Amino acid sequence: MKRLLVLALALLLAIPTFAQKIKVACVGDSITYGMTITDREHDSYPAQLQALLGDGYEVGNFGKSGATLLRRGHRPYMQQAEYQQALAFAGDIVVIHLGINDTDPRDWPVCGIDFVKDYLALVESLREANPQAQFYIARMTPLGASHYRLLTGNIPYHRHIQHAIETVARESGARLIDFYEPLIARPDLLPDAVHPNAEGAGILARTVYSAITGDFGGLQLSPYYSDNMVLPRDKRFAIAGTADAGEKVTVRLGRKKYTATAGADGRWCVQAGPFKATESTTLRIGTRSRKLSFRNVAIGELWLCSGQSNMEFELRQCNDPEGTPDAGLRLFDSKCRWRTDAVAWPAEALDATDRLAHFQEASWSAATAENEAVFSAVGYWFGKTLRDSLGVPVGLICNAVGGSPVEAWIDRTTLEDGFPEILPNWWQNGLVMPWVRQRAAQNLSGANRRHPYQPAYLFDAAIRPMDHFPITGVLWYQGESNAHDVAVFERLFPLLVDSWRGFFGDVPFYYAQLSYMERPLWPEFRAAQERLVTCRPGLGMVVTFDLGMAYEVHYPNKKPVGERFARLVLGGNTN
């Protein structure tokens, strides 16, 4: 009998033990619950998180539609059955997304002073259920521009609550994760202006998955990093990207070496330079798992040329169409996949534009007869003049979009703070130029889809992908699509400068005044542009009145415009 007991014990010990699943409790409101998602059992963000994490995890969805964080709110989460279920679940990992419903005028203005205290109480109660639990507190998802309370307080309340959430994360020792930034550029994923659809929920699931696992897809950089690129001379600048959390990143530029460690959010950054101008060097960026090498990198002047069609106007179309191939002049030509001509777009254009894929893929290349011909004429003559005068490499990025209004180039947050009334129902909004709305309706065939003329769209599609790429300065030629209302433009233009300087740093910003043309409002508009040159430091304006044509908005004499921009740079002529 004793021998049998010993044998049985040996067999028992030989049976493999299976690790207990890690429990993930997703606490929140209707966004966690998956409201408006047709198949929420499979497509809510907790359900998609379960699929990403796999069998080693058990994800529980404890979302309650309409729940407030505030305990004196109209539907306190801590008074709901879902809260009791979350306590009983005792998650090893707790992800909390609450606050959206607290933007209600019944809640934040009345008892918002309790928000931090109430949030800390919620965290502490869930921690008591599992003292070893790890906590992830999410910044709130954005509200869409069509939200019915956009102009009546919700956006300021939303902003105040975001700051309170950041305070809670610090005081509780929780990890702060971001549900706002991944969706702010995708209002199409918030069909009712509040709740993400299945695709939006998938983005939230990936955000939580990366925070838990540290998997951010390995080393990645903006597409503006490529062979033949240009980096700015004579100043310090950032080289940044993403990598898996905790990965060591090594950056070698020429003979200089820099290191960084990717943070918990996957972001890493090194400050490089200053460097003297050079025609060619190598940039190497690597982690243990991936190595990137960019050859023939130049260091010199790096300018962004943007705006609408007179900046887009190609060299081959102008009076001086012949460029000079030059290995020291580097071009990055970001062209639209679909032009905003007077046509209805096909379904593939609508779908791609919704996904912010409105621009063709591009990369840096040295100036040749072929690529100069289709590059911005203003940009080319500006770059050539700098090359001839300074003798240093010059890099030019052009992402101009014909017909685009200035509000399309300003980020959503800046518009919310400075001009929120231009956001709702933009296709019917009288603050948007009628021609702009009519052309967008023509392209979209009346469908309520995204369009490059939509406020904030071009910032999201053209500027945000640059990921703070270190430019020297900006050349801007735009205004024709805002000339209907001078007062509106005078409010918007300073917001554009603030938006881009918030993204690129305090760079020079030079712009072209509209040319002569027989349009009754243009003289008043030009006067406003002249006044605006003092609205911010570091601005400069070039005059084009003598170059225009009475009945043609796209005058072909672009060489003087580029040269005048160059003289602003060479003379340091700013206010």
C-alpha cells in the first residue's frame, strides 16, 4: 500500500500544472460596454482585447452605459451592478475608462470638484479586491464635431476632465494610457460623435494590448525618413519614433552616437546636433531586433511648402519651366491620390480618404529634370535660389492641396479652443466658403463622408504623419478658398501658425499675399494679410500683386514668388 501511495504521488507530481489565467477587468461606461456596435460580444474593445491577448488571459467587460465616475452624478458607476461584478472578478489588471458622461451639464458643473477624490476611491476599492492588481487609467476618447453639445460646454468640460484623469493616474500610481489621440484624427469611427464603431474599438483594444504587453510593433519611423533625406543644419533637432516598450534605441548620424529607451508608451526621442551643412552622410537607427540605415543624408536647409493650388502649381506649367538637375536639392513631393476636380469620386477614393490615405506614398530624391517638372514651381525657385546663395543642401517638402481652406490645415484641438463654431456640419456651415462646400459635395456625391476640405482633415492626413519631423521653416501660399469672409480668415490664420508651431516648434513662417485678380473681396483680403504679419513673431509676407492676372487665379509667373520667399530667408526679414 505504501508503495502504491508513493507511485500515485509521483504520478501526480508528473502531471503538468497550468498557469492560472491573468484576469483583465475592463471598467467603464458605454464605450467599454460596446454600445452601438452590432456584435458587441465579439467587437467591443474588451472582446477584441481578449482576441489579441490570447488564451493566457481572461478579459471581463464591466462597462455600464451612461455611467458617471462622479458619485453624485446622474448614474454613478459605483452604484451599478457592473461595479459589484468587477469587484468580484478581482482583476490582476484593471483598465478604467470613465468621464465621458461626466461632461453632462448635470454633472461636471455641479460636482466636478469631487472628480479626483471619487476616481481615487474607485481605484482604491478595486485595489482592495486584488492588492497586486496593476491599474491602467485611460484618457477619454474624443467627442465628434457633430456632437449636439459641442458649442455648449462639453468640450471645455472634456478638457478639464482629461487633466483631472492625468492627476488621478499620478496620485494613484496607475499607468496613464491614451484613448484620445488614437481616435481624434478619425471622427468617421465615431458615427454618433461619441461611441467608436467596431474598427474604432479595435484601435482601443490595440492601445490596451500594447500598454499591457509592451508590444508596439518594434522600431518604426515616420515615412519622411528615407535615403536622400535632409536634416536641418546649425541647430539641435529631434529624431524620434516608436519601438517596443523598454527597447534600447541607438542612433548614429555621421560620427555621432545617441541612445534612448522607448518609454511605456513606445515613444523614444534623441536630441541630435548641431551639425554643419554636409552633402552626404549616413543615418543609422537600430534596436536589437531591427536595424535601419538611411544613405546619402544631407544636412542643410529643410522647408515645408504648403497651402493650395498656387503652391501646388508645377514647374512645367510656369513661364520658366526648365529646372537644373542638382544632387544638392532634395525633393519630397507628397501628392494627392485624387484631385479635388469637379467630378464625383469613385468608392475607393471615398474609402481611402476616410482612412486618411488621401496622399500617395513618397520618398526623398535628388532633383532631376523629371521630378523637378512636376514639383511646386514656387518651391523649386525658392530652393534653387537658396542653393545658389548659400551653397548648402536644400530639402523641400511639398504637400499643397488645390482649393483647400485654411481650417483644413489646423489641428482639431486648436480649432476647438479657438474657433469651435467652424467644426459642426461643415458641409452646411456658412463660415466655410460656399465654393469649398460645393466642390466637396460634388466629390462626395452628397454622401456624408470625409473630405480633404473638412476642418482639421489635412492636418491629420498631411501634417500628423510627419511626426514632428525637424523642419527649418514653412512657406505658405493659401487664401483663395477663404477670401469670402475676411473676418473668419483673420481668426483662422493665427490659429494655423499656432497649430504648426505647436507641432514643429517655433519655426519661421513665411506666406504669400494674394495676387492681383478681378475679384471684389480680394483687396480687403490682401489688406488683412498685410495686417496679420504682426499677429505673431517670426512671420514674413511676400507680395505677388504685380504678378497676377485679371481673370486667372493660377498665374504662370511663379519664379519671382520663389525668389522673394528666398530673399526673406536670406535677409532674415521678419517682424
